[in-house]
Amino acid sequence: MPSFDIVSKVDLQTLDNAINTVKKEITNRFDFKGSHVEIELNKKELVLNIEVDSDMKLGQVLDVLVSRTMRQGLDASIYDLSKEPYQSGKVFKKDIAVRNGIKQEDAKKIVKMIKDAGLKVQAAIMDDIVRVTGKKIDDLQDVIQKAKEANLGIPLQYINMKS
């Protein structure tokens, strides 16, 4: 039976390249000359730590980060920007989690969305992957289209299409 997997994976090398590009652009920008800016990626925990002088510069760094990430071909929604920045002495710090993998509640939303579509397919949650199987490849392609239109707030990739 034809099947495919819905995943939410981040290519670490591409992410690292995007962050290095951000660091390089910030060091070359005139409005950041002489100011304290640190951007560091913890690859084990997938957390991005940012330190800047002011709240306004934090916003500028985040704008550059999102635009450079999108230019590298990654979805901007890989960053969980919901945590508020905090002040530590004279610097503002922000920890940004990088979303990698589909959480259980997001997987349940995807399965519910597939069932509500009324297509003749089965969806199963396997750890951080949602496997979709059906009798026709056309039905699977319809599921991919519905998932793209659903706007679930997480970046999704569709892999392992087997017929």
C-alpha cells in the first residue's frame, strides 16, 4: 500500500550556516558597531542563546535571524519565539528553542485534520512521525495538500513516499 511520512526535522548544518551568516552580517552592520551581541547555538539541546545591549537591538537581531534562515531554505517557524526576553545586568538575553520533531499534541492535530478531510487514508503516530497510508497515491497527495493549507504553526516535510 502507498504511504508517506509527515515529519518536522531541521537540518542542523543548514541551521548552523544560517546562524553563522547572521553573526557575520551583524558584525558588519554599522548600527551594531561597538555593541555587545552574542549569538550561540547549543546543538545538543537545540537552543539558540542571544545576548544584546538593548531591547531594540534584540528585535533587529531577530529580524536578521528570521530573514537569513528563510534565505537558507528553512522555515521561519522552526524558532519558538514565545519566551520573553529577560534582562541580566546590562544585557538583554533571549533563549529560543528550535523545534525539531512533531510533539504528541501536534501529531494528534495532524491526525484529526486528516480524518476530518474525509479521505480514504489511515494516519498513525509513530514517536515524532505521522505515517499516512492509503490505497491510492492521489489520496496521499490530497493529504499533503490539506496539510500545507492547514497552517499548523510547525514546519512540515513529507518524506518516504512509497507506492
